[in-house]
Amino acid sequence: VQLVESGGGLVQPGGSLRLSCAASGFTFSRYAMSWYRQTPGKERELVATIASAGGSTNYADSVKGRFTISRDNGKATVYLQMNSLKPEDTAVYSCQATRVALGFEYWGQGTQVTVSS
């Protein structure tokens, strides 16, 4: 099982980034996918979740209206489009795959996003 994030980097406030998480080794279409973020000294925060079929999404209040989660089951990839980025969005962003009914959970290694002028 692998989840590999990409797309992080340094961006100025107000800018945009698109994160990708490519999955392999499991039946991607059967798993809900989430993006989390964490900064040193703080608890990991759930940013966004998308259901296995892609029809239902949920967002943290802090990112609503700015971030969009989406998935392509054919490519086994989940995305996080981040617009109007703020310095407080700086964190390591990680993707998670979950299949609650079976108690399965997988994590990627994370990608750094830094929002700074």
C-alpha cells in the first residue's frame, strides 16, 4: 500500500497550490479520502474529506470556500486545490485513506506547504 503526496512548496499569501495524492496497493474507489495538516506543537487537523464515490465532501471551517477536495477513481488520485492561501495554512499536508467498515486506514508521508512573502 502506498499513498504519495506531491504539489507542496512555497507560495505567497493569496496564491494557490494543488496537492495530489497518488494511491496504489488497495482498491482506491472503496475508500474515503481525507487531507490532514499538522504544524509543530499543534494537533493534526482534518482539512477535508471526500466519500468513496466522490459525491460527499466536508471541510474544516478554516478552509471552507478556499479549498476544494476532489478525486479521480480511474487514476486512484485525490486532489486538494488550495486558493487564497494564508500564512496560517503553512503545514505538512498528508492524505489518508479509510474504509471504516473494515477498520482499514492508510497514510501518506506528507508534503510541506509554506505560505510566506
